[in-house]
Amino acid sequence: MTTHRIEQRRALRTAVPGPRSVELHARRRAAVPDGFGVTLPVFVTDADGGILVDVDGNHLVDLAAGIAVTSVGASHPAVAKAVADQAAAFTHTCFMVTEYEGFVAVAERLNALTPGDHEKRTALFSTGAEAVENAVKIARRYTKREAVVVIDHAYHGRTLLTMSMTAKNAPYKDGFGPFAPEVYRVPAAYPFRYRGKPEECVEDALAKLEEVIATQIGPDRVAAIVVEPILGEGGFIVPPPGYLPGVAEIARKYGAVFVADEVQTGLGRTGDLFACNDEGVVPDLITTAKALGGGMPLSAVTGRAEIMAAAGPGSIGGTYAGNPVACAAALAALDVIVGDDLPGKARGIEARALPRLRQLVETSGVVGEARGRGAMLAIEFVQRGSNAPNADAAKRVAAYCHANGVLVLTCGTFGNVIRLLPPLVIDLDLLDDALDVLAEGVAQLS
């Protein structure tokens, strides 16, 4: 059983945000551009397990995990010790200047843990967007092609290329064009917004993918098809069975590299080490980040050795790529994820939370669907009597949760989804308390 430094109990001493957070937020506004959005303007001083402590002494339930980053908790002692020990030795040399074992050890672990028993290689970077961008670079070099196919509602990052690959315009793309060329988008398999059976949704989405390749791109021009196994920022959209294997098969059919973007879904979040494992899909390249570093910035591209070999010496990398402190944190975090069976804990979170979320569908009239896998769960808000998106309802419920000490995130192309991403080590009683607040927030809409 996980032990915690901080009592795992929600407790409010002031309004949220409190006076000290309000004061600090005013300082932030004078020093930091508004382009950095904020979900909840509180300033955190401590965090452990599923609790965040702010400067006003409020103990908030964390259902965000730093956007799926702190899966092992925000201050797991093994990760904290690994960071401190490595920082005391050295913080940086740049792996492309002088080598260090931690980089190699993380690569070895990811080669062993990611789907497939083929020979693999791993390249380390700093952010999820870097990983996705480098996966595309490697795929282009390997295939000697340019076109990249992505899915509607996808989110892949904020760099020029990954922003171009991301579907949602505001706030990610609006005013930031022109965008990178040779990026083609196809419809997603979004069963809630499809008029028909799930298997028909899959058939239509795959047919449209093949049509775009045949008519808009050319089968011999596709370098990569990049897919989130569960669409993240786009609304936690879980495709029906058969969709992901179908996309992988189409990639093989046309000689394209199949890239699984598991930046958010990977490393236990969905109840398995990787979401691709749910249907036995083996990607050619897989990107990881977020939970990988246990809170430190680290990302990776892991893939078939022959594909990874296409990038010659000096063609990939970065000054901070695979930073030694982040590598030490990752090795400790991976030990916790595997050794403490955090994928199993994610399944326990799903078993506890998803039935309660589905009750809201039955009773509220404004929750159209509850969905997700493992500890990657969401509710989609709709207008009463239809499935038209209801972003205002999501905003109001999120605000209620925040005012009552529960941190939740909104998402979705239409802004009408509340997503739950608790640390995988959250106490289930604390989760129940947070779900009570969420249910109260939904009830307030009536």
C-alpha cells in the first residue's frame, strides 16, 4: 500500500483561489504573457499522492496529474531520491558531447517494455511534441516520402509541425499560420457522434482513410500515419474495436510507418502499459513522454531498429535530449509503474469511477456519454434533448469542482468534455470524494 507524507483528504481553509494565490496571480500577470493559460489560478507549495496543497493551505484533490504526467504521484520518494542523487553528481553534459549510462538504461527499458518483440532502438528528447516531430522526421527519412496523415480531433503538440498536425484551431493554431505542408487529416472513429453502429463507424473511418490516401495524397507518397490510440485533447475519444488495427493494416498496405502517439495514453494510464496493447497492435514507432519522467521533462521515440537507423549520426538530438536528471527520474518512475502494478491501479480507478460517471448519463440530461479506459476518463456534455455540444455546462461544472477543491480539466474539440486524469496512486476513498463533488456540480445544472 502506498504511504503518503500529506493526509489524503480534501480540506478548504479559504475560498479557491485564496487571497495569497490571488496576490501571486497578480504578480504573474505582470511578469508572464497571457498566452500561458491556466486552468485553476492557485499556487501550489506541496503535492503528494492525489493532493495538492496551495499557498493558502487548501488541500485540493488532483484529478489532473499535471496533464497525465505525475502518474506515480508528484513527489514519489523513489523519484525524488533519484533526482537528488543524480543532481548531486552532475546535472548535464549533453549526451551528444559525452555519454552517460542513464540515457542508455532508459532506452533499454523502453525497448523491452513497448509493444512487439522485434529489435528496437530508442531516442530520447525532452517533450512530447519533440518526440512526435522526430518520429515524423525518422519516418520521412526511412520511407523517402513527405506526406503525413493524422486524425480529426487529434492533438500532437505546439511546435510548427505538431501544431499543424493538431486538429483544433483555437487556442492552439489561431493566428499562428502558415502551417507546415504535407499534413493530411482524415475523420476519426468517434462513435458518440456517429449515426450508426460502432462497427459501421470503424468501416466508414477506415474507408475514408483509404480514400484520402488514394485521391488526395497518392499511396506512394505517405511517409507516416500518426494516431493517438485514444484521442486526448480532442475529447478522450475511444475508438471502437477494430479501428486501431485497421489503421495499422492500412499503413502496412501502403508501406507507410505506423506511429502510435502514446504521449498521454502510455505507461499505465489506460490500464495497460500501452494503450496499443488493448488490441495487440504493434506500432512501427511509438512516442512516449508525460508519465515517463515522473515529473521531469523527458520523451522518447521507440521503434523498429531498421526504421530508427534511417536517421544518420547527428541528424536527431538536442541539447537537453535525455537529460541525466530526467533519465534518473524515469528509471525510478518505471520501477514504480511496473513494480507497483500501476496499470492494475488504473483499472481499479476505472472500475470505481466509470459506473458513477455513467450514472450521470442516466440522471442528468446533460451528460451525453461517459467514456474512457483505465484512469483516462471523461464525460461529454450535451444540450438537453440532443447530442449538440454544451461547452457552457462543462465550464460551469469545472468551475464548481474548482471552487470546492477538486481540480479537473476540460477538453474536446467543442470544449464540452471534462476529463479525469488522477495520479495512478490516488486513494480510492479520495477519488470517491472527488466524484461526489463532480456529481454535485452536474446536479447544480438543474
